[in-house]
Amino acid sequence: SRQLYVFGHEAQRRMQQSGVLIVGLGGLGVEIAKNVILAGVKAVGLYDSVAVLAKHLGAQFYLKPSDLGKPRAEACRAQLAGLNSYVDVHLA
């Protein structure tokens, strides 16, 4: 993979053993979560207790109108988890 070529075996191994906590899943936070999950860390904890509002739907593409009122972390966890089945994506 490209990552292996750029970072090397040792860095890739260390990344696969790492856990990451992401606090805040607005437009930027969800992009960071997506990239970290695709990079292949061991686990990602998501924390964002802000309830989904209509204005969030335009800034965060994992949210849908049926998510209104739910915490943002809960609303997008399943879709983020679907990006990489080897990463444990959970609510923190």
C-alpha cells in the first residue's frame, strides 16, 4: 500500500496498535475521523454530544435528516465504522 511505502513497516505496525479519541464531529472532525479510520489504526473513539440540527446537515455528509436530535457521534458512528472493518469505531 501507499502508506507502507511512505511510512515504512515499523510506523505502519505502530499505527495498527494505536487508539485515537476524536472529540467533536463537525465538518472538520468528521473528516479527521474518516482519514484516521482509513489509515488503519486499531481503535477510534468518537465523542460529540451535540444534538444534530438542520444546519449541521450541510457541513457533515454522514448526517441525514432522520438523525435530527441525536448526538452527532451516535448519528455517524455506523457509517464511519463501515469505512474500515479492521478498526474498532466506538462511542466514547
